Amino acid sequence: MGVVLIAIIILVILAAVMVLATALRRNGDRAIGDVSGETLRSDRRGRKAKHEQGIPAGRMVEQSAEIERISKDLVPSSKGEVAVFTPPDPETIGVNRRQFLNRSAVTLTAFSAATFGAASMVAYLWPTGSSGFGSKINMGKIADLESAIDSGGGFLYKPEARAWLVRYPPAALQKARSVYSAPELAGMEDGLLALYQKCPHLGCRVPECGTSKWFECPCHGSQYNQVGEKKGGPAPRGMDRFAMEVTGGNFIVNTGAIIEGPPIGTNTTGQEAEGPHCIGAAVEH
């Protein structure tokens, strides 16, 4: 993928250079022009007629004048009449202006393409950060996280990962293995689950409900059990979750790998609301 991106950038730069060179050559040809064959033939006929009439050719006149200048003393030229000012042709001025604008536009386009290509290449080759959302984040020791979840009434929010951390009951693992992928099970089998904070319906941040022990979206009433499986409302699936791994007793959440939540009807834990709801359930549609 990286090689393809670099090749595309190089092709964009080369295309911009070719467009610029073509435009400059076209403008140069238009400004200089070519002498037509008819003009050349007319000039030859004129020289032949002058020769037949005994009129010296221009080259002979120039040679005679040069010989005379060398053989005689130079004399000061007489004052001639001041030439009448002839205004420039407006059409010629318009052509020059168009040439300038065309060249400017092509130059700016080529410069923009080259700048974009260079910026893309630098962004691609520049090393990315090793922390923050979009990377793997070490949440800490599993024992510490379990204690913090229990202290928070079964929920622990991690803003740096935009994630909710909850316990996953070991008794539900048998059902979970037939529903969830390996990157999800890597955390669940060690008793923890990392859920993305956004509601799959329209992206609102979903808070926990301390009384029902569910997640309940305040925007449109979607409801999910404690492990993010959909229970009600307009959401198209359960809460999305992150790929997880456990290394040296540390719980690692890969916030760059978001996995779509389980389909409607998934209920591996069998958890029902444990108290009053914080948000009234919306009608499914």
C-alpha cells in the first residue's frame, strides 16, 4: 500500500511538470510564430524582380555602405525629424496578458500539486505517535482495572481511549466464543472488555446508568446491557468495541482497530435491567 501511494504522488508531480512544460512551449510558439511558405515565395519573387530591374540587393547595399564607412571619415549624423509615436496594438497587449495569466495559472497548479505531493509523502513517512487515540494504549494492570471498575459501580471510563471498560463474566465465555472475534476474546477471556463510547445509531456518547447497570443513550433512547449488547432503541447493532490484548498482566486496548458491535438479538450474559432506567427506551425501527 505504501509503495502504491508513493508511486501515485510521483506520477502527480510528473504530470504537473509536463503540463507546465507543454503550456510554456505552446505560448512560446504562439509568440514567435512561423513564416509561411507563401511569404517566403513572395520574398524570393521580389528579390528576382529587383535584380532584373538593376536594383541592387539589400546585401550589396549593406556591403557598399560598410566599405564607404571604413574608407571615409565619419561625419556627424544630421538631426532627423522625431518619429511620430505609434501606440501599441491593443490585440497584442491582450495576447501578452493572456499569456501571462495562462503561465501564472499553470505555474500555480504545478506548485500546488508538487506541494501536496511532498506533504503527503512527508506525512506518510513521518513516524506516528505511540500514544493517544488511534494507537495501542496500555490501560494498566488487570487487577487495578478490575478494582477501579468495581469502585465505579461496574463501569470505568477512559477518556484517552474514548472507551468504557467493564468486566466480562467468565460464565458467559462459552457463548461469547461463538459470537465474538479473536481480538475481542483476547480481553474478554481475561475478564475485561473495552467498548467504544459512541452509539452506533448516530454517534452520541453513551453514558452508563447506575440503576439499571446498562448503557443508555440520551439522544434517541438506545439501550445496551453491561457488555454493550443491544437491548432496545433504534441502534442497528450493539456497541462497537476495540481489539484487545493482555501482555505481562497489562490490558492493552488498540484504539486504531474498532470492531462493529454484535448483531441485534445477541445476549451472551443474559443480563436484564437491575433497576430503574435512566433513559426511557425508544421504539425500535
